[in-house]
Amino acid sequence: RYIAVMDADDVAFPQRLQVQHDYMEANPDILASGSDFICYGKPHGRGQRGIAMTPEQVRMALIDNNCFLHPSLIIRYAVMKEIGGYDERYAYSADYDLMCRLILHGKVVNMPDVLMQYRRHPAQISQKHWTVQQEYANETSRI
């Protein structure tokens, strides 16, 4: 029923899947949910966290940038299948494109629960390919 995203270098807290599953079950109108998180590693150090966002806030935030921690997402499988999943044309911003398309179909939120530790390091895609990622994101936001 759900697809839970996870990157190999991040850490999900033990309760992550249960909390997100229970939330999605209790809120059938929500198509996908991210969670709050704690950053660790370089270049951004410890203690930086995401911001919980309502569906309305998400719609506004997605106009400018991706407001989700990709590895914190849980997405309803049926909706993911309906919209065709990730668009690989946007190699370094396929997650942003996905969220922009999901929001056109219904409500998407960030939960306030801290369910992830997100590792920042110079070798990650968002650091190595930042310029190309921003170009793809700009193209996606214009669509």
C-alpha cells in the first residue's frame, strides 16, 4: 500500500515506519508524507532540522524549492503508480519533480515527528551536482 523511501547513508529511527504508516492510515486524504529530521556530518553539522508543513504551506514552498527530505517520504503506492513514479529525465532532482506532480493530485505534508537522521557530506549528489540539480528544479517549477 505504501512506498517508503530510504537512502543508504541516512538513519531512520526505529519508530519511523510505524509512525508514518499509522499517520497515513488515519489520514486517507494524504497522498504522501515526509518527516522532520536531524542533520549530521559535514558540511552542515549537527542539529539542523526540517520544518513541519501543512498541505497549504507545502504548495507554496514547492513553487521555489523542494521542502521534503527525500529519504523521509512515505507515498501511497496507488498514487505513485498513477502518476508514473519518478521521471528519470530529472536525474538530480527527480524527487522534486515527483513532489510537484504529487501535489497536483492532492494533499502532501511533512510530519512534525523527527524520524530521520540525514547525513550531509561533500560526496552526496546534492553537493556534487548542485548546479545541475538547481537547473532541473527550475525547469520543474516552471511546468
